[in-house]
Amino acid sequence: MTSQAFMEAVKERRSIYGISKESVISDDKIVELVQEAVKNTPSSFNSQSARLVVLLGDSHNKFWDMTTNTLRAIVPADQFEQTEQKMSGFKSGYGTVLFFEDKKVVDGLMESFPSYAQNFPIWSHHSSGMHQFVVWTALEKEGFGASLQHYNPLVDEEVKQTWSLPDSWQLIAQMPFGKPTVAPGEKEFKPLDERVKIFK
Amino acid sequence: MTSQAFMEAVKERRSIYGISKESVISDDKIVELVQEAVKNTPSSFNSQSARLVVLLGDSHNKFWDMTTNTLRAIVPADQFEQTEQKMSGFKSGYGTVLFFEDKKVVDGLMESFPSYAQNFPIWSHHSSGMHQFVVWTALEKEGFGASLQHYNPLVDEEVKQTWSLPDSWQLIAQMPFGKPTVAPGEKEFKPLDERVKIFK
């Protein structure tokens, strides 16, 4: 693969909101892809703080039902129909990847390297962002469409209880994915000369 | 490019500390690569908060001299030789990419969407992490070696003054790169079954 092909993959990754349950690749392939992403995406001091959960089938449906019910309790009644439609759209997908960072690992770094202590939670977020990007792009290369959502911390406790996850796992982002049913819209770009500067 | 080729690129990206000033690709190609990364890497609400500065030639050298001098004032004298060698190693490279996030953009999101206000600084860090990853991987695909460093906030003010950058640009990370002179060491991996969970 050339650098140009890599950049094409970066460019093709978009937020896809119209997704269906139609199968694109095998579940084993999805799991392999997520495992490879977790194995090879960097983390500060190679601390490997990322934890990923792949929800498929009933578990995927359950996550979005749970999120819908949680939101029903807090979204004003006259706005809830819109919220419900949005949740229904995510539930229409094939699966969801949940991105966590293990607080136990981050706290361990803070104790071991006190002079950098305040930076480790920030670097943990950088690493989580990288994991999100790698999984997103890999799913799109396989023919899925995905988007990045953030219903944490509203759903954290119920998620941990439902799937018996360690209490130290902090939910950072959720990525519903499925076969794309709608092409992404045009993307607007700010002028690059205001965003990138070169000095020799 | 297949998903497998994308994952190969992800896997090939490593922290490379031994780097030289030997040219690998043209400066124009480096700039193009960074511009493409900034154009196509996502940000929350497409806010495009990332700002990147590419330092080449004298500017690259100046950055590492500046950082060395800043550290000289705060690192205990008996540890400074090691610090100086490390800085000298980064200066031995071809260039440095500085990653910023524009606080003005993030503050604007916080004002426009008060119910998510506390999340925007975190999502800005996720996006910065993605930018770091994309540039790192693209540089390695072109034959460079790179690593991620964090001498912010120590050097922030001098950097902004030296290259007349807007005060709202917050320095997040620094990436020295150059032609690799040393292969990366073996990488240790935690068991994946403790880091990735699947539920159907």
C-alpha cells in the first residue's frame, strides 16, 4: 500500500448515518479487524489502556434500546420523537463498537510517573481517538458505514452491569455501523492555509 | 487498497527514535501529506479545530534548540546530559510536525451547544489524536520514522512568539521525523482477550 492509498482510505472515511442490518462481512472478520486495531494502535508508554467491546445481534439492539430508555427519562417530551428516531436509526445497523479506556491502567501510570501525572488522562484520550479512527476507517474499507456517538456517561453503569465489564473501564465513545443505505453529504472545508503553516 | 493493506499500514507505524536529516521525499510532498491529513481527519461537529505546523530545516533545528534550553533551566544538572542527548536525537531528524488545537473553535462550540459544553475539550483531544495518528502513519508509509513527544506546555509561549502563531492555538504534541537509522525494538502486547470483548 502506498501513502496515497492510505490517504484515500483516510478520505473515504465519513460519518454514515443511514445503516442497515444487512451483512457485509462475517462476524469473525469484524472481530479480527477490531482485535488487530487494538493490538497495533499506539498508547502512551505502550500502556495499552484501550478496551473495546463489539456488540452484535441482540446485544447491539439491547444497547440502543437501553440508550433510548435512558434518554426518554431526561429529554423534554416534545423533543423525544426526534431522539427516538435517531436511536432507531442506530439500532437499524449491524453492530456497535464501544470504546473504553481502563482507568486502572491510567491511574497506574500516574502513580509510576508522578511528574507527568496530569498528562496521562489526556494522552489516554489521544490514544482512544486513534483507536476510534482506526476501527472506523477499517470498517469503511470493508464496506460498512459508521459514525461516532457519545451517550456516555448516561449509559455507563447499565452497560457495565449488562455485560459484566470491569468497573475501571470508562466508556469514551460508541460507534454504530452497518451496510450504508444513504451516501454521505458534501463536506465543507475551512481554508487549509489558515490551518497548516510551514516554516523552513 | 484493501482493509488488510490499511491494517498493515497501522501495524507498520512504530515509534522511531533513531532519525537522520537525509531526504526521503520532497518538502512539497511532506506539506501535501500534512495538508491532506488535516483536510480529511474528522473533528466533532466538523469543527476542524486542528492546526498543524511543519518545521523544516533551520526552523526544525531551532525548535529543538529552544526545547533543550528550556529544559536546561528545569532538569536537575546531573540528569541533563541524558536530556540533552535525547533532544540532540530529535534535532538529528529532518523535520517536526507540531499539533495544535484552536481553543477559539472549541470555545465557540461550548458556547453554541451548552448542554455538551464539557465534552468539547475532550472530543478536541480525540480529534488531535486522530490527526497525530494519520500524519505518523503517512510519514512512515513514505519511508520516514517518527515518534510522538510532549514538551508542551513548557515551550508554548516561545513557539507562538517565534513563528507568530495565534494565541488561541494550544500546543498538544510534537512529532520529530527523519530517515530511520535504527529499527524499532520488539513490542510487547497484553493478551487481547482481556482487551476486546464480543457479545452477540
